[in-house]
Amino acid sequence: MDIPEDVIEQYKKYKIILDPNKTIRFEPILADSYQGIGVGNLIFPFVKDIAKSFNKNCIILHGGVLTRNTRAVNYYLKQGFVKVGEYMNSEKNMTVDMMLKITK
């Protein structure tokens, strides 16, 4: 659940100050055979509940999402995430950072 300093610095480039005490990183992995059948929509409310139980009010994606992965980008937009910036990852792929503010 930690937010490393390099991630904090990256978000500063977007003019966003992350509070490591109130922010949680989310790194979803869902097997291809479970994608597109509603599993993610069923699971995500629990992710938000877990974040709230740790007194977090912001979720960011661990490592962002490849911009070419429009299916994933659209999924996160549907869940309420917003795009906050783009960068070239270490493998030279354009990646979008997204975040979700959690309301009580």
C-alpha cells in the first residue's frame, strides 16, 4: 500500500500532490478468460470498500495502463477513474496514469 517517492514525484508533474497516508495503489490482474464477463464490475466495489477501511480516499493504478489497452482504459473510466497524465514506461510504451477519488 505504500506510495514510493518516484510515484509521488511523477504525479507532481501532473500538478497532483498525493498524500501517501490517504492514497492506495491498485494493481489488478484478471485472467483473460474472466475479462469481459462482468467479474471486474463485481469485484471493484470491494476494492473501494477495502481502501475505505484503511482510511484511504484516493486510488491510483500501479504502473498505469498502456494507452493502447483501450479496453482497460475504458473499464477504469467506467469505474470513475480519471486520466491524470501520460508517460513513456521503461519498455517504451505510452502509459496513462489514472486516479479515483473515493467519497464516503
